[in-house]
Amino acid sequence: MRMSPEQFRAWDSKCITLLGMSGVGKTTLANKLPRQRWFHYSGDYRIGTRYLDEPISDNIKRQAMEIPFLRELLQTDSIYIRSNITIDNLTPVSSFLGKLGNPRQGGLSLTEFKRRQELHRQAEIHAMRDVPEFIRKVEAIYGYRHFINDAGGSVCELDDPETLASLAEHTVIVYIRTSRELEHLLIERARLHPKPLYYREAFLDEHLPMFMAERGYRDVDEIPPDDFVTWVFPRLFHARLPRYEAIAREWGYTVEASALGSVADEADFIELVCRALANPNA
């Protein structure tokens, strides 16, 4: 959605999508907005509670069935197991994505890993396409005036123009561009605490053979799961940046991550967005 700063200020029901790398500050920025006036929509939360709920639960049950004590209780319906996903705890989503590598170390085969990756991709597309209906119903049912969509870090990887067009039609897309300092921090954080990630299949097919050749692995089952995640993250990071930039150029606006520190409240947030709208070619 394109508009001038004056139009944005006068917009009675402001709807914004925040894009950017995980860790760049999207959720922190969204949390500066008063929840009694802004509905906070988390793409990752929607993925976990709606579109991956059953696969996540099935995966947990499959692990539990490996334990004889729990197996008997589950088979007799004496207990039930489910994930407890919250806005602040999305661990079940990442644990379902898993890591590629040695199954004895908790890794996944390439076939199973790709299956889960595609499930996540479809779930993220659905979650983002749900945004227009959520905008409508949270105002109609709950009376929220404004809407903030905290999109997942992998939205730029979906290769689905229809989803981006839908977001741009119903929200102002604001891309948070990382700084060089923050870039180093995020890469170091990923090295110290490697987490499951979503990769485009083409990206994975290109980089996995490079990694295996460099490290001397002959089979995916030999890979320590954290090893690939640590190696590939800087490459994934730099592959995503031009994709975000392209989305911002075509569909939205850009703010610098370094500017987020000056945002203390809703008024500061509005000013931040207005500055971006006044400089669409940033």
C-alpha cells in the first residue's frame, strides 16, 4: 500500500506489516504499540497454532512413543500430549522444522527435512494470506482500530508474489534494514546458538553440496546437525538481504534498524513510519 505521510497520519485504521531478519527488532518494535488499540498478529504464532499444529503434535507423539512408559499410556489414551505455543514461546515450531544431519544426534534425513520445509512454506503462505481477514474480523469483533503484522524472518523466501501483493494491498509494508554492527551480532548469535531455519529448496540444493565437499562429508547422515546450521547461516543471511530490498522497493518502505532505538511509544512509531513514507526510495 502506497501513501503519503499525511495520508498515513489521517488513516483511521492503520495496518502495517513489519519485515526483516529474525532478531532485527520487529517484535520489540511492535511491542511499543499499545495492545488495547493495536492488534498484534504474529505470523509464526499463526503458523504454529493453525497450520502446523497437527504435524507438530504428531512429531512430539512420535518421539514419545519411543519411550515404553509413555507409549503404553498414549496407546491406552491415558494421557494426551500437545504443544504449548505462545507468542513469546515458538520453540515447538522450530523443533518441528528440525536440523539436517545425523539421526543419532537428533538430525533429519534430507527427504524428511525437505518435507517439513515445504510444510512450513505452505503454512507461512497461508498465515500471510490470512492477514486481510484478520484485519476485518479483529475490528468487527473486538473493535481494534489498528493492526500490526509481525511477519516471520523467512517471508522473503516464499517466492509467492500473490502473497506479497495481498500484504501490500491491505497493509503498509515496512522493511527493517539491518546495520553492519547488527549483522555481525546476529551471525555471531547464530554461531553460538544455532537454531532450525527455513531455506528455499533451491538455496538448500546449492549450498548443501558445497558444505559437504568443504567438510568432507559423504552422506547427510554423517553431518552433526549444528554443523550445517552454523556454516550456512551467514550465507543465508546475505542471500536474504537483496530479497528484502526487492520487496521494499516494489511493495513497501524501508527503515533502518539503527533508528528503532529512538522509538519509545506509539507516537514515535508513527513518526518513524512517516519518515519512511516520505522517502520511498531509501
